[in-house]
Amino acid sequence: MQTSARREFIDPRVLSKLSGLPLHARFPMLGNVSGRHRSPIRGSSVEFAEYRKYVPGDDTRRLDWRAYGRSDRFYIKEFEADTNLRLCLIVDTSGSMGFGEGELTKFDYARRLAGTLAWLAVGQGDAAGLYCAGRGIERFIPPKRNAAHLRTVLDELTAAEPTGETGLAEALHEAAERIPQRALVVIISDLFLPPADLSKCFQHLRFRRHDVAVFHLLDQQEIDFAFDRPMRFLDMEGHHHLMADPSIVATQYRRSLQAYLSELKTVIRDAAVDYHRASLSDDYSTVLARFLLGRTPRTK
């Protein structure tokens, strides 16, 4: 395994820039320690939730005597409990993630996103874990909260390489079953799967009460398909190749891509997934800042 000195994907300037933007869950979480995130369990907090009628056995210290004075009935004040967050990073390690323009590949970009999010989560007292998704879950590091564990996650990101066929669908279904409690599940992938298959994966994760976010990585070449001469296209997962004249296939390619993105948009909406598409030319710190700001709870 490579040493921590090789973690070029962790940029202290980016961490400093994003440190003032907390990572929030969109839905109540179930944790094992006190934290900054809402829990579905009622408890002690400064955030008032609701009144309910008193029943024998309730803690009388939580009686609202003002409500009793107005109604001559006993009411209990309930508050939202605060808990910690489990961040589960699912990083696609299939061969197609090795594609990119110049020296930066999709997997390099995924490393930057995943490593930075893990650092921010642990830094605010939450747990971070890593699932490397090749033909299935090929490497599994369960979420923990301490700095030593963060080093393990970063070391694994450093050592991982994109190779082989995709098994993202199987990996997502496996992760849905492996993650025992509600978590923020962040998927970082080029999503080279039929949208119908992705829909089943997202619905499975949502059925398990996870807050699902997706970073969809595409290189600008894949979007523009602006090749001007016959090319040999290589399948990075199966190592097959195809000779094609872009002037003949470009129109159909762009039409198919737009149909795929349109169908994916419907899948994302129906599953209530927090979706972010990123090009490798995008500044990843800006992509993460937009992600974090979009999760900031609205003040009442």
C-alpha cells in the first residue's frame, strides 16, 4: 500500500475553503453519539418538535405548565434529538473510471471528492466509511469517527485502481443490505448502467432509509463527441475495440446520450436522489461547495 505522502488528492487549500460548510443529512439519522444531525428519535435538544398528551410514566420534568394553565390538561414538550452521521462513500473502481483527458482521470477526480468528503465528515465528529465498487463490493471499510480510521480510508483511496468490468448495480444492492443503519450514501461513478437498473438500486437504498447522493462524472469528450477523423474506440472494461467514423455516428451518439440523461433525470427525481453531474474540467472544490450548500437546513 502506498504511503500517506502520496495523497495528492487531498489539498489543504480546498479543505480550508470548505471547512466552514458543514456536511448535513437531508433526512433524520440514527447514530450512537450526540451530534449535529436530526434524529427520528425524540430526545433532549434546543429544537422544539411538538406537544403530545401526557401518559403515566412520562418524565414530569418535561410537562409544559403554561399549556396546563391554558387548557387544564397535561402536555409533554418533545424535542428533536441530535445525533451523528454515517457517511458511506461508494466509489466506482471499474475500468471506465480510468478514462480522462490529459493526466486527470475520472478516478482521480473521484478520489478528490471522496477524500475531501471523508476528511470533512470526520473533522466535524461524524463517521466515514468506504466501499470500492468493482464487480461488487471489492473493499469495505465500515464507517468510524476517529483520525486513525480516516487514514485507513485515505490509504485505501490511494491504493485503489480502476480496472475490470462494472458491477455497480450489484455493489449498490449489496451496500444497501450491508449498511445496518440510516446513512448518507454518496455514490461517485460515471454511471455506465441502464437507467432502469440504477432505478432499482436507488429505490433499494431509499427503502433502507438512506440519504442518497450521486456525483455523476463525465469527461467533456463524452458529452461533445467532437472527433473529426476516424477513430479506434477502446472498451476500457472489456478491452474490445471498434473502428468508427465520427461523422457517421456522432448524430446518433448525441441523440442516445441525451435520451440516457433524460431517462436518468426521471430516475433521480422519482428516487429523491441528490444528483450532481460534474465534468472533469470542473473545479472539484466548487462542485463540493455546491453540494454542501444545497444541504444546509433552511432556517424557519
